[in-house]
Amino acid sequence: MTEYRQNQNTVAENRNSRKPLIIAVGVICALLAILITFLACKNTIFYSAAEKKAENLEFSEAAELVGNVSSEKGDLLSDYLALRADINAVYPMLLAELDMEKINEWSITAARISQSDAGLSQKITSEAAAIGQKLGVITGCMSEFERIKPEILSLMEIFNEVNRLLTKGPDGKNIGFTAAEEKAKLSQWQLQLAGLSDYAQTVPGGENIYLLTYLIREAQGELSEIANAVDAVTAGGYSDTDLVRFGGSGRKSFPGIQNDKGETVNFLDKEPYVEFMFNEIKRALAENIGEFYIP
């Protein structure tokens, strides 16, 4: 009997010892629930405030607020704010030298933000998409210029064609040519000029890039002048395959043009001209994202 009572007492003691443990676990669970609820509310409150600031272009204040948010959406908003801050910091330098590595970096970030389904506001995703579109134009125009650069340099040979035809040969006479040869050159130059004109229309503000528009206009003038001279040859009774020579002498010249640094370029010195023209194009491309720069 005594042993039975002792066993009963032991069971009771074990039950009593488990009660504080059960209570402690319950308290911890309750505290965790409260903590989770608090963090969720905290994230929502700080994120909403940060998003509102971002939409109002108050990026510094938004960055401080979103620093208190722990969520995928908060991280994405933080990336957007970092992107806008970087554009603000780097944009003035891009006007002097277009940094394509930076442009590509921004493009990746803008695409990730605009294409995310994390739940950012429509205004922010739209802004990110607009930034990405502008950056895409820059990338496309830069790549296309590199592609057509040899064609531009070939086109610029047109400015030396009259001088070439007035060059004296070993016999003291001007160089001989056929109408067919010149017509083939004119056809090629016309295609190259059309390609350059099409390119100019894809560059934001291309109509205001002086060296570009001037080159297109003057190349068209040279095309017309040489074509008229060739037509005069054939109108004089010569066939396309007859060897003919222009009479006269001298050398055709073109005025020097100053770039924004005060350096002078000329059609007859085509490599520097194209380089300076490209610098003007790059500045125009950099200005294309100027609307996202907040001084």
C-alpha cells in the first residue's frame, strides 16, 4: 500500500512539474505570434510610407524608411531607389563620357524591377520600365553606330571624288574615268547616305546633332553635283564605258567646322570628323535619360 501511494505521489509530482513547462511554451508561442504580427505590421507601415515617398520623388527619405522593411518587395524597392540615386550621381558625368558599362548595369536592374511580380506599385514599375526603354535606345543606337561606321567612312569618300577626278596622272592629264564607274559609286553612296539618314532618325534629338545633320545635307549635295556632271558626260555623246576626263584643275575644299571643344574638323579628314560626330551622338544619347535626373 505504501509503495502504491508513493507511485501516486510521483505521478502527481510529474504532472505538476509539466504545468510550468506547458505554460512557458504557450507564452513563447503567444510572444512569437505577437512578434510576427508586429513585424508584418511594421513592414506594411514602413513599406507604404517608403513607396509613397518614392512615388513623390523623395528618394532619400524613401531609402531611410525602406531600410526598416524586411521583405522581397522592400528589397526590390530599395534596388529601385539605389538605381535612381545612381542615375542622379552619374548623369552629369555621362554627358562628358558615355559609360556603357554603367548603362548596361542600369538596364539589368530596371528590367528586373519592371518585370517583377513582387507587388510594387504601378507607378514605380512603370517608371522602371520607362528607364529601361530609354537605356535600351542608348544601347541600340551605340551598337548600330558601330555597325554602320565603316559605311559612314566610305560615304565620306564622296567629298574627295571631285578632287580625285581633277588629279593629274603621270602623263600630265586628269585621271580618266567611265560614266559606269561613277554611276556605280553614286549608287553605293546613295545607299550609304540613306542608311545614315535612317540612323539619324533613331537617335533621340538626332535632328539637333549638328555634325550629323550637316554631313547628311552636304553628302546629298555632293551626290547631286557628281550625278549632274556624269549626266553631262553621257549627254555629250559618250557611252557609259567610254574613257573620259574632266577638264580644268584645282582642288575642292570644304570649310572647317568647330566642335563644342573648339577643335576644327573637316570632311576631307574623315576619321576625326566621324569621331567628333560620334561624341555628339553619345551626348545626345546621354541626354535621353535626363528626365530621370533630379538635380
